[in-house]
Amino acid sequence: MDTIKGYTEEAYPEAAFIAKQFHIYYESLAHLHGYETSAKDWSDIPEHNKSLMIHVVDALINGGFITNE
């Protein structure tokens, strides 16, 4: 199976910022919905997981679902 590489914080800073904020808020709010999480800090998330989250956010930005307006 081929994997996509290159979705890094350096290459996609806007998408990475949003992905990181989503992660932080998800971790802080999950318990209010009955979820237990690993409560990992962004810096502890494996790079391949960060890459996926950054890729998803970049796709949402490019799809017009996340805008600066």
C-alpha cells in the first residue's frame, strides 16, 4: 500500500495549525461526551497521524469548507 508523505507542519503551516487546535480541543472536550482519550500532547502524536490530520484539514481548506472569511 502506498502512503502519501509530505503533509508536515513546515509544508502546510495553516492546515497544521488548525489540525493541532482541533486535536487540543478534542482532547479537552472528549470527556464531556463520555469519551476517554489518550490525552497525548500534539508533540507526542506520531508523525504519520499528524500527517493524516494535516492532510484532512488541507483537503477541507481546498474544498472551501474552511475559509478565512
